[in-house]
Amino acid sequence: MRLDEIPMPPAVAARPRDARGYPVLAITPWSEGTPDFAITSTARILVCAVERRCSICGTGLGKGPVWRVVAAEEAAAIGRVLIDGQSYANTAKTVEPPGHRACMLYAAMVCPYLARPTARRGTDASVPDAEFSRGETHGSAQGLTGAVVAFDTYEFEVGETVLFRFSGLCSYLPYALGDEHLAALREAITEQPMAGPSPSWLLDDEPAAEDRATRYA
């Protein structure tokens, strides 16, 4: 699908845009008025974690499950456990923060690195405990590229980066291509209540985001 054919959650549509017109995630840092899509901001992730905000749109998550996109290997592992009729419990930490159902479905469809198993990273990227090289693929396991998954709750710890643990698996939406989630995305957009605008410190004001995170740290 073309990007303009994919419905955009209203809270994402309200985000600041880059020079091409693409919405900028709440956890994407800004430098001299330009967003840096190659990295994520530890400060912004901390703010979202503490304030229980979506890492994509920056608005409140509210009560209920939180969502994230998992890569192929974890998606396949969850699928195997569910087929066996067992409960899924994974205590491994991850740097990936949570978000709304609609926002994560949208990310799985529009982000080339998440949407297709053969997609490769266009740039190098890094977080304090991981490096991602240009040309690296998202991977594929058992025919899957990934899954959009919901959990009852999350907890986090703060060090050089913010690390999350998710518990209480309550929804599992695997995919080989992100486009498979078009109907689910439309449904999620219809069902997702408007949580108000993103706060100013999660827009394009990097000093405000850093200051907010310093208070929490």
C-alpha cells in the first residue's frame, strides 16, 4: 500500500512534521529544529514511561492494556506458546516502549523496517545498550515479520537507558506484512478515544523534554 492509503490515527496526525511532511514520534529527539529519526531519546522515553503516555503520539494511554510491536523471533515464540495452550511469560527487558493499539498498528504498517521481512535499515542507529547497522534486516521467523501485542501492564527501570518489562499477554496480532492490519487499524482508530493533545514537552522543544526527564530521574 502507498503511505497515503494508510489511515492515520488523529493523535499521530496532530504531531509535528519533518520537512517531508512525515509525523515525528513523541520519542524522536530534535536538534536545531530538525528531528533525528535514526535514534530515540532516552529522556523522552522516560517521560512517556512515568506519565503513561504513548511513545508514538505522546498522548495518555489511559487505563487498560498497552501495546507494542515485537520482532519476528518473539512473535514466533508467542505463537508457539499460545498454540500449546500455555500462558506467555517473558521477563526479558526491552528498550521498546508501549503505545496505543491504533498507534502501534499504524507503526507496523508504515515503518518499512517493521512492515516487511526484507526491509533493511537505511541508517545506522543506536541506543545505550544496542547498535543497529545500516542494511540490517528486521528478520523473519516461521513466516512472520512481527506481531502487534497487548499486555495488561508494564514496569520499567532507569539506567543509561529505560528498560521495560511487559506482563499479562492479552492480545496477539501476528503478521507477515504490515498491510495485513489495515482492517484492525481502521477499527482501532474508530474505537480509540481522543486523549487530548500531546504536551508541549513531547513536541519539538528538546530542552523542555530534557528538563522534564531530569525531574523524574
